[in-house]
Amino acid sequence: MENKRIDVILNEVRDGTLSIDKAKALLSSFEDIGFAKLDHQRQKRTGFPEVVYGEGKTANQIISIVLSLMKSTNRVLATRVDDQKGYQVKEAIPEMEYNSEARTLFWKQPDETLCIYEGYIAVVCAGTSDLPVAEEAAVTAEAFGASVKRIYDVGVAGIHRLFYYLDDIENATVTIVVAGMEGALPSVVGGLISNPIVAVPTSVGYGANFQGLSALLTMLNSCASGISVMNIDNGFGAGYYAMLIHKNHRINF
Amino acid sequence: MENKRIDVILNEVRDGTLSIDKAKALLSSFEDIGFAKLDHQRQKRTGFPEVVYGEGKTANQIISIVLSLMKSTNRVLATRVDDQKGYQVKEAIPEMEYNSEARTLFWKQPDETLCIYEGYIAVVCAGTSDLPVAEEAAVTAEAFGASVKRIYDVGVAGIHRLFYYLDDIENATVTIVVAGMEGALPSVVGGLISNPIVAVPTSVGYGANFQGLSALLTMLNSCASGISVMNIDNGFGAGYYAMLIHKNHRINF
Amino acid sequence: MENKRIDVILNEVRDGTLSIDKAKALLSSFEDIGFAKLDHQRQKRTGFPEVVYGEGKTANQIISIVLSLMKSTNRVLATRVDDQKGYQVKEAIPEMEYNSEARTLFWKQPDETLCIYEGYIAVVCAGTSDLPVAEEAAVTAEAFGASVKRIYDVGVAGIHRLFYYLDDIENATVTIVVAGMEGALPSVVGGLISNPIVAVPTSVGYGANFQGLSALLTMLNSCASGISVMNIDNGFGAGYYAMLIHKNHRINF
Amino acid sequence: MENKRIDVILNEVRDGTLSIDKAKALLSSFEDIGFAKLDHQRQKRTGFPEVVYGEGKTANQIISIVLSLMKSTNRVLATRVDDQKGYQVKEAIPEMEYNSEARTLFWKQPDETLCIYEGYIAVVCAGTSDLPVAEEAAVTAEAFGASVKRIYDVGVAGIHRLFYYLDDIENATVTIVVAGMEGALPSVVGGLISNPIVAVPTSVGYGANFQGLSALLTMLNSCASGISVMNIDNGFGAGYYAMLIHKNHRINF
Amino acid sequence: MENKRIDVILNEVRDGTLSIDKAKALLSSFEDIGFAKLDHQRQKRTGFPEVVYGEGKTANQIISIVLSLMKSTNRVLATRVDDQKGYQVKEAIPEMEYNSEARTLFWKQPDETLCIYEGYIAVVCAGTSDLPVAEEAAVTAEAFGASVKRIYDVGVAGIHRLFYYLDDIENATVTIVVAGMEGALPSVVGGLISNPIVAVPTSVGYGANFQGLSALLTMLNSCASGISVMNIDNGFGAGYYAMLIHKNHRINF
Amino acid sequence: MENKRIDVILNEVRDGTLSIDKAKALLSSFEDIGFAKLDHQRQKRTGFPEVVYGEGKTANQIISIVLSLMKSTNRVLATRVDDQKGYQVKEAIPEMEYNSEARTLFWKQPDETLCIYEGYIAVVCAGTSDLPVAEEAAVTAEAFGASVKRIYDVGVAGIHRLFYYLDDIENATVTIVVAGMEGALPSVVGGLISNPIVAVPTSVGYGANFQGLSALLTMLNSCASGISVMNIDNGFGAGYYAMLIHKNHRINF
Amino acid sequence: MENKRIDVILNEVRDGTLSIDKAKALLSSFEDIGFAKLDHQRQKRTGFPEVVYGEGKTANQIISIVLSLMKSTNRVLATRVDDQKGYQVKEAIPEMEYNSEARTLFWKQPDETLCIYEGYIAVVCAGTSDLPVAEEAAVTAEAFGASVKRIYDVGVAGIHRLFYYLDDIENATVTIVVAGMEGALPSVVGGLISNPIVAVPTSVGYGANFQGLSALLTMLNSCASGISVMNIDNGFGAGYYAMLIHKNHRINF
Amino acid sequence: MENKRIDVILNEVRDGTLSIDKAKALLSSFEDIGFAKLDHQRQKRTGFPEVVYGEGKTANQIISIVLSLMKSTNRVLATRVDDQKGYQVKEAIPEMEYNSEARTLFWKQPDETLCIYEGYIAVVCAGTSDLPVAEEAAVTAEAFGASVKRIYDVGVAGIHRLFYYLDDIENATVTIVVAGMEGALPSVVGGLISNPIVAVPTSVGYGANFQGLSALLTMLNSCASGISVMNIDNGFGAGYYAMLIHKNHRINF
């Protein structure tokens, strides 16, 4: 509870300019303040969109949620929206962009600047099968106002491709590295650059991969420092987390 | 390969001021440059100490490594140093600080400013048994030049203690959350603040805890966004990763 | 074997009023008594319905079992009945209520009082995807005669919603907490209230969730006391177990 | 925040009988009230002791915590105290009882009635190796004021022993069943009685037992209803949970 | 190599009554004799049928294999044959019996006595969902010439049903116990009888059952002696193994 | 309840030759008869010794249990007795045999015939490290009155050694196969012989052996029929189970 | 960087026969040489085909990739191509061979000699269900220019079949052994031959096989030396690895 | 059975130059020939030493085995011999070399040439903690007559060190790569070279490393071809397997 405002209320009560009932109501409204202030802060971070998790929702449910959010916010992102639902939503709300690879829908106010931060986030991925997760991460970061550099298909089996892009990776404020199978790519990148890495294991692979467990354990046990790990296939989480680091680079218009 | 320097070399070869053998040697030394430049950059980040991993090293080995590093660098940190070895090193190098809880040794040049960044990193931990990991994270961050606020013993079993410190957590640039047993604390903190969280599961617990697996899975599956995960008991990794985020807040003296 | 009745039989044998063959038959019928008495007691607990497990049964099988039970008992509950089967049964037995969320069918004698206990059971769940399990628990408890307060979508990612309902939870005789993903909610609730909690992990989640293993381990390792755990997705078990605690609050009409 | 008390404070402020500073202090102290009231309630439940978790604490630490608690409370329980520490504490505080099997220390005010509830809790265990966990559960329940009936060594390998005690089990308000190896006992008991069972897997066994995993899975998958499960070896948790059910049977002196 | 027959051959060579080429052929045919004799013995055990594993075979493949076997053997059993394939085979070979529960096809020579052993094998199963595995075991044993007593739906949740059939189980030469979920039934039966038990875990269950792992671990860790374990769902293996024990009870016609 | 004895009691009651109180006592003693008869049968199987599980018992405890058993039975076997305890017991009871490899103690009445069955049990083991488990199985079978043929160190890495002993294995009534590491031996033996095999995985191995899990899974998944599996390292269980099969071969003196 | 060529360049610069700009370009092109030389070497190994991984690619994608490769290389192999896609590709490119068992497509220049190595690789498999993996390995080795001897259906359950082919296996330069279920075959072969074995576990099996985990662990723990292990179902990897060993036997035309 | 020799024997029998008894003996001795010939071949591969597995053997046992082997063979290798045992053996047999890092003992005839193959095997390891396993592999290969190039401490966290040695690795006939923690090194090396790699995971690491499981899964799932995998910590196996590939490069003296 903020002491200053209590001061004011109490003074007004003493002075008789505030009725006891109104004072009670005001003070009671403080109760939730520890939590509520958080949500207010969230809205104050312009550019951070509202996010709709599409899995398990029908196209119609997504449409009505999105339409409602479009009235009160500048950016709306929906994730885990498969093709069929994606195109249904797109038909209903043509101004939304559907990214079929990332399985995302995105909308922003026409006069909203897309990129509002300096620098960029690098999104690196090992193989073409890891693309959906990498794209989910990239699109999420873009929807939150970041510029993104995509560096795809640079897995350790052909490590020279990675070195070709090393400067681009080193110069990013933060790098998201997405890899399935043995998931060794974050370790290699982590040994080469000095900015933070957000590692995302994917469930791509077969046999002893055990739906991504192999890549997950690899990343957690990385001998390189400067790597933190997301849940398997959690592209959105990686994009969001990278933004929390990147947001210090806000452009002042 | 840096084009400018190749220019210079080639011109000197053409002009006869540089022998072909010397030119060959110089050009060959560029071979590793893609990698070497990294290490030079590392040294340029003043305040980032050299780190010695003490596990499996004898006290004498640590002493000689540390003494050697003290000649060429401003800060030296050694981790995973148990009491017995810690006090042996301390006896040999009295200017080192031994932190028995964190199992770390630290030394800096007397004229080196300890804290060189604005703001602070919050280190939050659930129970007293998680202290060694939390302290390792905290001491690491401090050794790298950060100010740290410790907020300990605020596990979800007595969640009001956590709320008492909520402002301190929200105002940190980044928060390390350390928890064993069920590892629920990062999820709760993640639902309350909007800065990035580095979650560290510990192996504290028994039975179906399976040496930290329970806490690890909890953190990876967190329903709150803004949480990335370290390996079980990896306090150093968390401190280091937090610094990679925090280092944007460098104080300009 | 009850001594009194043996007494009577033996006396009658001695007195010749009972033939040895009849005595033998009577005594033999005691053999199973240790077990049989249990079932009699079950029937004596008025309000506890007969339960039909619908999984793997056809609609017709469920219909014939339910019709048979309706003749001899006051309440019939069927669980794990999917929509298609549910509506088939409903068509055949219109007086049954089908709850499509909980996948349950319920019927009671028209003159049977629904709620026969004082107080209520709280059913708390973390996310909307956990609803089917939570509803199965809630409907089960109601079918057994309890009043239920549903407190849904109060996961730890937005913990202020939980606090809003804290009094309702504290005042319940017993609280069922249903959560998937990281399953941290029971730990948080357990740190706030002092009545028993029945925790149910759900298989909701992805990646390192491993079909509910993550939430299950979280709940088993909870640092809060006062929490016991059910199998993954076992809403019925939770509702039934809560009733075993709640049944002390029987209303005496 | 309780409206009544805010009323009083505000009225006193208006009337000038309470200074604004004092009012501020009072209102601020309400901040934590959502949580604090819980702890007050805890203390109001006479008979519920303060509990000290002995693992990882030295004998001296336990002694000083216990001595401090003895001043402000009527009952003190310490768990996971091994023989060596137990006898050290006992020497320092002779009025404490040390139970070497359960690894617990207990003390109550001399004039405090030990058992303050009607009926009893049954503690059933499968084999003699499960005794420490069973005893921890039993001693915990007793420390909290319950009467306990111990029914030990009645594992399914000699199921007739179990039947001998069936009435004792059926008549308990709640039954704690402790079993290692295959952990089948709770299922068998659960098929025979109609009161709630708290099942505790132990880590007793070898080979494919995997430190209690086998018994844990058995209990979670029990085909008998009315069973909830604790973490492996968590005797204290079982005793505490049983008390939460049993506490409705408070004796009114 | 059997010395006697070598003797004969060598003598015939010496005596010139056997050409060297023929002798070579004969001796060469001994090469496999260590293995071949086994197959001859197999055929000598009248009543042991040829077995066809139907999984992954088409109906036509099964038909042609069976027709071929019917020419050279007295009994043919095919397992893991689903309904569709089963009825196709039945149409082509009407004298085969298809058991849709057990997913087996069986044929014997019309003049072959079905049961050729004294006594019987008991097949006990816990729940109705375990029936397919139990039936596979039972039909297998019958196809091999045993008499089988089926004792179904006697799981530990209603243990009095088991006791009703205890004599039948005790009098069997060997008992197959099939159970899913927690798989406790073999332990209970094992504590009651003194003949060997073949335990078969099934994949019936959900949640922490992990496709039969729970039941498998339970059976391996059984505290009762006299239990051996088959792979999950391996009804055929249990029937076959039971026969290896039962075959000592051959009737001499 | 045995009808004949009830008959007699009832007749005596009717005839007045038995008092009602005594009749009651007699009939009450029948209560446990379903279970008790089992134990009587156990004693009637002469040659089956009482077994003491030594793990977790002190030498003195073992001594007093054994001395007590020696008064009422003909054979006493103690398992899991390490060297130190074994020699202590031997000193106290010199007539016991201590087998340091098998970690067993055995005693029989001097006039008791050791082997009371025809034929023999084969105990086959893969490597010398598997010897303790193999010996525990062998000594157990011998203690129960069987003749045992030991065929050791015939692992699949040198499969010709196995073939050397194939006749010995084929001629056994039942074969116990003990193997660690990959545990392939039972599969190989199972493909060669036609009598039942009791497979025992051992925890011998390292790395991905996971304390015997590898061998356990191998044996459960064996493509050869006629193999049943014991818990890891359970030599006693294997010896006991083999005896249940072998006991049909009782010699009639 | 190759010193010789630097020499030449530098000399030409000094001599003025090479402009500094051209020299710079040449030297810069060396940057990637550490990696690039590898790919050149790959192409120089005539007979090693380009490989297309068909999983997740459409028939049209495969067609266009293959057509493009056919212009620049002598051999093209595509793996993991199911029947439907395989026949579509075959229709478009009739000169490709589709192997439906192996799920591979292969093409070579008409004038390219198929087999370019002396000796042969043996591909051994345990059961008919393991055929697809074995064929993938065999076809891969053939596509790379090896001669292959297929020895199928020689699992340990009928080990005499294996011995029949022992000479063929011993004489191979390298042997690929494919097995599912318990995966014991490589151990047995490894105990009999002295050339290297490449073991491939398959996911064939059920129950405690856990999708190939059982066979994988068996092979990793093999007590026979001379066995290395591939991922579950990785036939291509085995064929490729065998070729790396076999390629020393190149025929010089 | 070799037809030629049978021919000869039979002819001699017919001719009377060979007695039937002797012929029988000769033919019987063929029985084991399938196996025996293998061992003869083994001995014919000069340079392949006899190997003693030291784990679980006493120093005295090792001494007597080694002394016995020294009489009949040219090279003796003992593995898994810890320091204490190693020095005891060394004292008894001073001509043996003890390698304390590799935990091996080695002896060869003084006139035996150490290296008998052309080219070399590369042994690469990631970190200093992996040294014992790498050394075991290297010493094994040397004991078998290979030349070995050790390239240690080139883990992916500092990948430029690896590139420094790339030519050495590429030029080896076969490369053993040893790595703990996340085990990514074989994937990186596999992407750079074209000769076969034998990957050995080590148990070095902590937390989610699970005693080497993490590195093992990484290696099995490697996206680079040309990698086969050994059991965790199996340095000997890797050295032996590499020799099976390397042995084609025998020097002809």
C-alpha cells in the first residue's frame, strides 16, 4: 500500500472532505494493488501485444477474442494456430497476417511502428525441420517490436555454414538457438559468442531422441556458459524471453 | 580475416619491406582469427573475471592457477571449492575471500571498483537448503561486478514472505530464482513480475524428487512466461547468465 | 465371526431346535463375512451412488447397466463417457443428466435430496484446459451429495485471481486442486490454507511435461504440508476421496 | 482487509482520537493480513505443535530452536533426527522424548493433555523395514493430539495377518498405509474398508524397485478408490495429512 | 554328434557298404544336430502346436501358412489376429476356431484329443479390461493340450471375490495371474497359494501407469515368493510358460 | 471351513460331549482357516526350509532366530548374510554352513536327507561377476532339497562354452539363467532348450546398464519363449521358483 | 591455409604479376577453407552418392531435388520415402529404382560401375519385422558402391540358423546386425567373429520394449567387444558407417 | 565341417589306414569347430594382446593371471586397475607399465615391435575430466599395436582449439571422440571429417546429466553421419573397436 496516498485519504477523512464510506472503498481497493499494478505496467510497455494461445480453441473462439482485443490494444498475437484455423480467422479478419510456418496470426494498428527497439535478435536454427519452432520464436519477437535476423539451417553437421554468419550472431543483443536431434548447436554457438543465448530444444528426431528429451538434456548440460533453456518446442517462450532482455534497447522516437 | 591488415601486408610484400616468409607467418596467424577475436573481446569486457572450476582440482592446483591469473587480470573467481580446500587456498593467498556457503574463492585488484553496474540482480531462494546454490549465483554475479539483493527463504509454503519483498524483486534488472523440492517458486514469481527470471532447480528433496528432476521439470513447464532454466544446482551458470543480461547497465565512471 | 450368533446357533443345536445340516450351512455362510459386511456398509451409506466406468463400454452396455442400477439404488453416476455415447444414453434414458465437460452421466431418484452434507468442497483449477478433470471431480462430489464451489482458472501465472477467492477456499471442508503443466498450484494453495488438499495432476502441457509426469512430481514433492496426490487426470478419484473426508458433515434431516 | 476494523480506525481519525501516523501504521499492518491471519489461525488450533525439520541441522541448532519454541507453544515436534543428534538433544533437554525408530523428538507442556481427539488413526505397515516411516507417521499424529493404533507387519505376502486386524482398520477415522517393495498393501486395504486411506510408499526394496518408484506408481494407479498418495518415505506428511482429516473429531473438554 | 550313429556310418564306410559321398552327406547333416535335435524333440511332444504370430501378417499370409502347417502337424495356433483378419481366415478355413477376445485362431486334427494333461492351469485376471491378455493365455494353454480354469474379475479392489475361488487357484498345477493398473493381484495370490505363479502385467490403466510400467514393476518387486514375470501384455508367453511347467502331468492313454 | 470337522464339533455339541464355550473357541479358530491352511501345507512339504532374510538384521538377531527355528524344523536357510555376520553366526552355531559367495547360511537336521528330488536344476551364469546371484539361487535350491548342476561363465561373448554344456542344460527339469550387462544369455539358452527357464538379471555392469535395467528389459523382451523373469539380483527368488517347478519330481523313499 | 599456395600468391605479388586486389580476393577465399576442403574431398570419393532424407518432404520436393542432383553427380540415394511418395517419384523419374521394403530410391549414371569395392558387407537381421531397417542399411551400402550379403531372420531364438551362415559373416569386412525386441543378436555374433560389428536396435517389439529402448540398452551393454551402436531404426546410419570402414577396400580399375 | 578333411578321414577309414576309434575322435573334434576356429584365428592376429578386466579382481589375482599369460603370449593388457592395485602388481612384475590415468597395466615381450600398423588413431577428448576414459582408449589402441595421436581438451566451449588440430584428426584412419556433459563434440567433429568416428560418452557432469545419459543420447541422435557409439565410460571398447577398423593398415615387416 502506498503510504503517500493513505496519507492523503486519512488527511481528507480528518478534514471531513472525504466520507468514511468513500475512504473505506478507496482503502479496500488497495488490497489487490500488489497484483493489479503489474497488469497496469504491462499495458504501459507499449508494443507488448496481447497474446492468444490458439491450441484447443476453435477458429470462432479465436476470432471473437481477437476482435475484442483489437478494440483496446495496438498489437495482437495468436500462437499455435494451424492452417485450417488460420485461414478461417484470416477470412474473417483480413487485416491479420497468418504465418503458416510459425502457426501464428498477428495484427497491429496501421499507425503502429512495427520495430521499436534498436539492434536485433538473432534466431538461429539447426535444420529445416526445426523451422516451425524457430519461426514461432522469430514472429513472437517481431510482434513485440523487435527486429529479427533469421539464420537457418546451420546445424553442427555442416559447421562452416554457422561460421559464415558468426558476426551476425555476435552482434545480436540476444540469440535464440533452436535445435532438435542431439541439440548440440547452442553449445557450439555458446562457445563462440559473448551475448546471452536462449536455447530451445525441439521434438524433431527419432529413436533415442525420445520426443526432444535428448536435445533438452544436451542444452541443460552445455559446457558453454551463457545458455538458458526453454521447454521443448517452446518457440513463443523463447521469443518472449529474448524480448525481456532486448527491451532495454527501446528507441526513443 | 581483416581486409585492412591484409592490405598492409600485401603492400609491404610488394614494396619488398616484408619478406615472403614473414608475410606467410603473419597471414597464417590469421587463421584462427574468427575464434581468437572472441577471446580478445572477452578480455576487453573489464570486470569479467577469470573463473576457475574447483571440482576435481587439488588445493595446490587451485593455488598455482590463481596466482598465475592474479598477474594478468583484475578479478579471479573460483567455484565448487569445498571448506578444506578453501581454507588451504586462503592460507596460501590471504587476500582471497573464501565464502564457505557458496563454496567460492574471490579476489580482485585492491584498486578495482567492486560494483561497476547500475541497478541490481535479485537472488531469490525457496528454502534454507537451497542456500549454497543461491549463494554461488549471488557471489558469481558480485564477482562480475553486479550489485546483488538476496531474498532468501521465501518458498511458496509461506507465500506472504515473498510478497513482502515483491517490490525489491520487481525492481531488479533480472531475478535469479533458486528452488528445490517441487520448484514452484519461479512460476509464482514469474506471474508477479515483468523482468526476466533465471530459474535454477536444486537437488534438494527426497523420494520422488529424483535428485532435482522434479524441480527441473516444473521450471521447464512453467505456465508463466519470462522464465528460462539452468541445469540442476548450476548456481554459477545462473549468476553468469544474469550478468549477460545485466551488463547493459554499465556505469560510466 | 460374530460370537453372539455362534452362541445362538450352538445353543439351538444343543437344544435340538436346529438340525446339524442347517447349522453347518449357517456357519459356512459366515466364511465370507469379513468381506461381505463391507458391501453392506457401503449400501448403508445412503447417498453414495453406484458408479459405472464408461471407458471401453458401448453406449448400449452403459444403458443396460444404468437401467438395472436404477431399480435398486437412488443415485447412479457414470464417468468417462464421451459426447457420442453420452447423447445416446441420454436419448435412451432422458432423466439422466449428461455433463459434456466432465464426461459424466448422473441420475437420482426424483425424491432424493441432492445435497445431504453441510459445508462444501472447493474445486480449484489452474487453467481452462484442466476443466474436464476438475469438472469430473466436481460432478462426482455432487453426485455423492456434496455441495461444490468451483474456482476455475486461477493458475499461478496470475496469482492475484487466486487470492480473490482465498476465503472461499479456506472455508471449504476440503479442497481439490487440479493443475497441469508445472502443477505448482497445490503448493501455493497449500501454503495459504489449513484444510486438507487433494491434488490432481493433469496431462495438459507439452514437451518436457511428459503426459503429466511433471505436474505429478511437483505435487508429490510439495514443500507445503497438507497435500495428498491422485493419479494423473483422476478427477473421479479426487471427488470420491474428498467425499470420504467431507462425509463427516452429514446433515441430519 | 476487515471492513469493521477499518471503520473503527477511520472513525477515530475523524474524531481526532487517532493520529494520522498511528492510523497509517495500523492500516499498513493490514497489508499482509491475507496471509497473516492464516498463521494466527494456526496458533489457535491448540494441540498443533510447531515442527522442526531436523535434516541438515546440527544438534545445537535443533536445541536452540526447540528451547525457543518451548517458551511460546505447548507442543514441539522435531523430525528426521538421527540417533547421534537425538541423544545430544535429549541430554540438553531431558524432558524431550526421543523415538529412535521414528527419528523424532517430542515435547509437550506437562499439563497439556496428550490426546485431544475422539477415535483414532490406524497406521498400517507392510514389513518391518517400513517401520521407520510408519513410526514417523504415527509419532507425528500423536504429537498433534491423535490416538494411534499401530498395525505392523501385515504385508500382502501373508494377508491373513491383515484380516486379523480388519475391524481395527475399518473403525479408524483415517488409515495410513505404509509399504515398500511392490507397495500393494494400500490397494488391498482400500478394497476392504470405506474410510480414507493415506498411502506412503517407502524406498525399501532392491533391483527394479528404483528407490521407491515401484511402490509409488503402484499406489498412484490403485484400482481401489479412497486412496491418496504421499511422497516416498514421507511419514511426517502422512501423519500431518491424516490429522487434517481427523481434526473434526476434537474432544470438547 | 551322436557317437553311435557315427560308429555305424564309419563301419559301413570301412565295410564298403556306404559310399564316401553318401557318408559325407550324412556326416554333414550332423552339423546342425545340436540344434536340430531340439526341433525333433519339439515335434515329439505331441500336442504342442505350431504357432503363428499374426501381428504384421496379412490374412492371406496367415491362411497360406496355416494351410501348410495343417498338412504336417496336429495342432495350429495363431495369435494376435484381429477381428477383420480373423474372420477372413475363418471364411477360408472354416474348421479353424476364431476367439475374438483372445485374438487367436486354433485348429486341431479332428481325431486329436484336446486335453492331454491331468489337472488344470488357473488363469486369474483382475479386471474386465485385462480379459484379452488373460484369454490369450488361456487359449494358448488349451491349444497346447491343457485344461484351463478361468477366474476373472477378481482384482484386489474387491478381494472377497478372490477368496471365493481360492481353492480352485490352490489346486491348479500353475496359476497365471493377469493384472493392469497397479498390478497388485499376483502379490496377493502369491501370499495365499503354494504353487508357481506366472504374472502378466497389462498396459491397462492411465496416467502414471505409463503403458504397463507400473504393473510390471509391482510384479517384479513382489514381496511374495513364487512369482515370475512376463513382458507387458504377453498372454501367449504366459500360456506357453505355464505349459512348460504343466507338461509333467501328461495323461498316459 | 472344513465341513467334516464342523460336523464332528456340531455332533459333539448336540451329544453334550463338547461344551458350547469350547465349541465356540474351536469354531472361532476356523476363522483364519482360509489362510492358516496354507501355512500348514507349507510345513507338510517336508524339505522346504524356513528362510531368514538377513539384510538389515544383526548377527545376534540372526543367531536367535535360527536357534529358535532349529527346534521346530528340519532345515533353516538364511540369505543376504555378509561375511562379517556370516562368520559371527558360524562361530555361535558351528553346525551351520556359511557360503561366502552366495552370502547364505544353511543348516539341516543331521539325519535329514539333503536331496529329496529326482533330476536336477541347472544354474547357468554368464560371467564371474554374476556368481553371487547364481550361487544364491543354487544354494537356495539345494537347501530346499534339489540337486543342482552349476554351469558358470558361459556368457554369449564365448558362446562355444555354452554349447559344451548344452546337454546338461537340456536335461535339467528347470534352468535358472543369471546374467548382467546386456543379459542376452537367457534368450540364447531359450532358443536351444525346451524346458522352462527362470531368468535373473543382475546389476553387474556400468554406464547405460543403469543398475541392471538393461539386463531386465532384455529378458522381459526375449524373442525366445519359455522364459520368465525375476527381479534384479533376486537369486533366492529364482531358486525358490525353480523349486516350485521341480517339486513334482519328489523321490519316494 | 595451404602454405604452398600462399607462397605462390605472395611471390606473384612481389613480382608484380598479381595485383594486390586480386591477391586479397584469393586470400580471403581461403577463409572458409578449413571447412570447404572437406566438401571437395567428399566429391572426390567417387561412388559416394548424394543423399536425400525423404521424411517430411513431398514427392514433388524429392523429384526436383533428385533431378537437380542427377545433373552434377553419379549416384543419388533418397531414404525414408514411403510407398505413395516412392511410386510418384518413380513415375516422374522412371530410371530411379524404388525399394519398397527399404523405403529408398536410388539412381546411378548408366555407365557407373555399381560395385567399386572388394569384399562385401554382411547385413544380418534377427526377425522379419526388422527387415525395413536392415534393407535400408543394405541398400545404402550398395548405393555407396559396396557388395552386400543379406543374412536375414537368424535371431537368437533359433540360433542354429545363425551358425549356418557363420562363415559368410566372418568373411565380411564389416557386419551390420539389426535386431529389435531384446536385441541380443549383436552380442552373439560379436562373440563369434572378429571383424567390426555395427549394431542397430529397432523399435520392433511391445510392452517393456519401450520403442526400442530395450534393444538399444542391450547393444550398448554388450559383453562382447567389437560392437558399436547406432540410433534406434537408423539403417541409413549403419550402412553409411559400414562404408567408412569398408572404403579401404576400393577396387583399382 | 570342412568337406576336404572329412574326405581325407573317410578315405583313410575305407583304406584301413585310420581306425574307427581315431576317426570318431577326429570327427567329434569337429563339433566345436565353428567356435574353436575363431580362437585360433584370434591367436593368429599377432599383436592383439590378451586382456584382463581388473575390476573386482584382487591385485594377487591379477598378478597370477598376468604371469600365466606372459608365458604364452606376446602382449598383456589389464584395464580398470586402480592405483593401489596397479602399484602392487608393478612391484611384483616390474616389467609391466602402469598408467595411472588410464588405470591400465601393459606388458609386451622385449623383442616385440610396439607399433605394427601404418597411420594412427586419433583420440580426441572434450575436457580434462574425460581424460581417464580417453587414456583408457588410447592405451588400449597402443597395446594392440597402433600409433595414437592424443588431442585433448578441445571441447565445443572453445571450438577454435579443435580447429587447430583438424588436420591431425582428418588424417587419422579412425577417430575416437570422448565427451561428457552434453557430449556435443562427436557431432561437431563428425561434421568436419570424413573418416569413421567412435564416440564415447562419459559420466562426467552433474544435475540433468544423469550419469552420462545426456551425453549418450546426444551421440546416438547426432545429426552428423559417420558416428557410432560405445557404452558410457567404455574407453577400452572404443580402443578395441577402433583397432578393428585400423587393423587393415598392418605394416609388413
